Amino acid sequence: MTNKNHTTLYKGVTSNLPKRVQQHKESYYSQSFTSRYNLYLLIYWNPFRK
């Protein structure tokens, strides 16, 4: 995830990408890193399967 100016980067792992992206966009966790730096743009994802 990044902000509109692409100046801050966040990476994470999730089993439900659509839900997690929506949580970031809505600032679901108001004290989180992504909320503090207004990171809401998904710039890359890589699926992993066993």
C-alpha cells in the first residue's frame, strides 16, 4: 500500500485481500501505520498457493 504521492510504503500479508484493502481505505484501525500515513493505494500483490 502507498499514498497518493507514492512516498511511503507498507507491506503485509493477508488471506483475504479485498477485505483487507477495504479496511485500509476506511481506516478501520485508526491508530495503524496505514491510517496515520494515509496509505490506501494497492500497488502490488502476489498470490501464494501451497
